[in-house]
Amino acid sequence: MTLHIFRCSYWEKALCVTQLLNHPRGSQKGPVSFRFKEPRKRRTIGELMVFLLPLVVVVMVKHSDSRTHSLRYFRLGVSDPGHGVPEFISVGYVDSQPITTYDSVTRQKEPRAPWMAENLAPDHWERYTQLLRGWQQTFKVELKRLQRHYNHSGSHTYQRMIGCELLEDGSTTGFLQYAYDGQDFLIFNKDSLSWLAVDNVAHTVKRAWEANQHELRYQKNWLEKECIAWLKRFLEYGNDTLQRTEQNGAMYLPTPDR
């Protein structure tokens, strides 16, 4: 069995996309391993686009164990976006399939999978559209605050990833983390109800967030219960499609039209 290795930063998934699609592995089968590198400190507009692309054109490589399922939501805020780049984007995935999108241009949460549109009522989309409009404003405010703390100007990015996994043995995992300019910023520990901070600015945010115990408990409950409940529900909705994806190892590349 061949092990295919791709080198990239965790938050620079678009680099992995390019390496994976250009890799001449033909019809070979085998697990994929990603080796992560440290991103550079200073970013050009072109480099910042690397952080946007994962949320517009994300490749989820098929997990080596297809009996593990995941639900993930990626959110991205961009300061001074320009060049047709939305100020805010949110994308949801079940396994490798995109299921929802929202951006600051359309200002609507929309289904990306037919089985999502067929099974969720209009009031669901309206309710979560309103929620994401709130997140759009939150990201704008928090990104500006981070830029002030770092004394940064120009284009910078703020990312959030939240989700859960349902493993073959019935056990579950949950994760929530933030990044600034493609680098880990804060990572949530749901067991200790605390945040792991990576620098002094992150420590300032950590202290403020950990003062709100109600919010910490809410996040823990969402990761351990609500997220898993939604994942099971979505797996039921998209059972046929997701099974076909597992069998052929297909990777979905959503286009940025929504």
C-alpha cells in the first residue's frame, strides 16, 4: 500500500488541494498523509487568497476509514477583501460533501446538496440565515479588534472551524478552533471548558471568553450532543449519496457561485 504525503499548513488547505490534484498517482490506492509546515508571518494579497480558497474550493480527502463520519463548519472573515472576495463566508460539510453555504454577498444560507433542500423546511434556512448574518457582523468586529491588538492594517483573515465526528465504535469527538492569518489562534478544550491560547493576544481573548462559563458549557453541549444529532440526521437524509461517495472516493469541489 502506498502512502501519499502532501506538505501544507493546517489552515492552508488550498495548498493541499493543488498538490493532491497535481500528484501523478494515477489509479493507485492508499492513505493520504498531510505534513504541516509553519506559515510565514507576512502575507501578500495572493497569499491571503490561500485562506479563502479552502472555504470556497475545499477538498476533503476520503478518510482511511469510510465508516467514520464528520460534520464540519468553516467560517472565514477577510478584512479589506477587495478583488471580488466576500467579506465573510461559511461552508458546511458532511464527510467530503458540501451541504450548505453562506456569504456576505448573497446574505442567504443555501443548500449545496439536493437532499438538504428536500428535507429542511424554508423556516430552517431563514432561521440560520439570520444567525449567520449575526456571525458576519461578529467576525467583522472581532477581526478589527485583532488587527488593533497586533497593530496590523490591510488584508488579514480570521477563521473558525467547528464540528464533530461519529466513529465506527459509536464514540464521538468534537472540535472548535480559531485561526488568525492562517495560524492557530485559540483551540477549545471541551473537557476542561478552557481555551488553549498560542500568543499574548490570544491569551487576552482567552481570559475574556473563559469568564463566560455559560457560553463554554453551551459549546461543550453543542459539540457533544447537538452536532452529533445533526450529523446523524444529515447522514439519514443523504444516505444514498454519501454511500456512493464512500464507494468511489469522490472529492467534491464546490464552485464559488454561492
